[in-house]
Amino acid sequence: MTRPVCPRCERPAVTCLCATLPVPPLPHRTELLVLQHPAEAGHAKNTAAMLTLGLQSARLLRGEVFDAALGAPGTVLLYPGAPAQVAPADVRRLVLLDGSWRQSRRLLAANPWLSALPRLSLPPLPGRYAIRRAHRPGQLSTLEAGLHALAMLEGSAERFAPLWGAFDAFIAAALSRRGGSGLP
């Protein structure tokens, strides 16, 4: 027998995120496009749905090969590497790859147009994602990376506080189910 699943956030009904998400979704100037590896879609710790549901101009596409037209002028890839030489005002769409580091490298290999995009890299930032272990400093969840990048591009980091609050509630609930004690 399968557990009921929320049709909006795609989580089991008992762990539905919808009540914690900002209503209406938060406005922002830069379109956010999350390309999700199919193997990442069903993971309980995945934050991509929370990110895209909590922001007005964000969408999530699942697959391994994506249309190169998504790399239209003004599109930048958020990914470690050489920092892009683009002015924040010139970034119209920010692409995030959602999956393990191995899966993200596979997405890059399967979509050569992604590698041709200018890259935006985040400075090393501490993560708050206490339910998943980072293998290296600065490795962030998709939600953390997306919100930090939007704040870097658009300023006003505090306007994303409602979505950070939903993220913190998600982590606290997961730690509680595991018997953990609070956030780091």
C-alpha cells in the first residue's frame, strides 16, 4: 500500500511542506530554472521543490537532456568554477543543477550548452542543511544555493526570510523524526 502524496510538493502527506511555504510565493527579478536529475526527484531530503514553490519566477524541469533554447542570452549557470564576468543586472535567468555532484556532472556532459554558459560561483558559505552531510566546505543544498545566488544578484537577502524559515522548519521536522536535537 502506498502512502498518500501531496500533489503540490510531491512529499508524503505526513511530511507535506505546503503549510510552511510563503503565500504568495516570494517575488524576485531573476528567473530561476532548476534542472533536476530524475534520480533526485523522489529523495526525501530534496529541496528543489521547496525552492521553486516558494519563489514566483522559478520552475523545475526533470530529465537528463534539456532543450538548448533554455540557454538564451542572459542565462547564467550557478556552478563551481571560474566566476562569470557578468554584471548582476545582465543575468535574466539563473540555471541550477539539482542532484548529487555525480549527477550534476552527468547533466553537464549530456547538455553541452550548459558548459557554454557563463558561470556564477558562490563564495564558500556555511551550510545550514543539518540533515545531509556535505563532503566539502561550501557544498549547499539547492535551496541554499539558489537563495544565496538570488541575494547576491539582487540584494535584499532579508526578503527571502520566509523561505529560509520554511527551510529551517523542514530541517527541524526531519531532525525530530530522526531523534535529532535542533539546528546547528
